[in-house]
Amino acid sequence: MEALGINIGYFLGQLLAILLLALLVIGPVFLVFLLIKLAIKPEKTELLMTAEVTQQGVLVPRQLLHGATEVEIRRKQAMLLLVPVVKEA
């Protein structure tokens, strides 16, 4: 290839430099995109039942609480979370 005036080592070095530069630019952009996607990923939930809302509120069946003695009620954006708390003796 020397006869054609092409130095293979120089050509491969330039090609490698271009690829590494592209990786350095695209890599962090891809990581930021991936982190944003994971941060706004909606959580999957399972529908167990629907309950009627009365004047007193909502009645949750005891079997769904798995032996809990208390329930923490938390708000996560537009959702209410019921977290059963089991007091250990």
C-alpha cells in the first residue's frame, strides 16, 4: 500500500481517533438519556380490587394487609400508598 501513498498505520490511527471522539461525545449523551428515561419510567401496579368511597372513607379488607397492626398512608404524586406496618414483639 506504500506504493499508493497510503500508510495503513496512519489511516487506522486516524480512524480510531475519530471513533473514540465520537464515543466520548455520544457516550455521555446516551447515559443522560438513559438516566432520564429510568427516572420518569412509570411503575407497574397490579389492580387487586376496587372499593366504594363512603362518607367515612374506604374500607380495606384485612386479608390484603397481611397481619399488619398499622397502615401508613403515603402520597406519591397523584397516588395514595397504603403501607402495612407489622409491629414485632
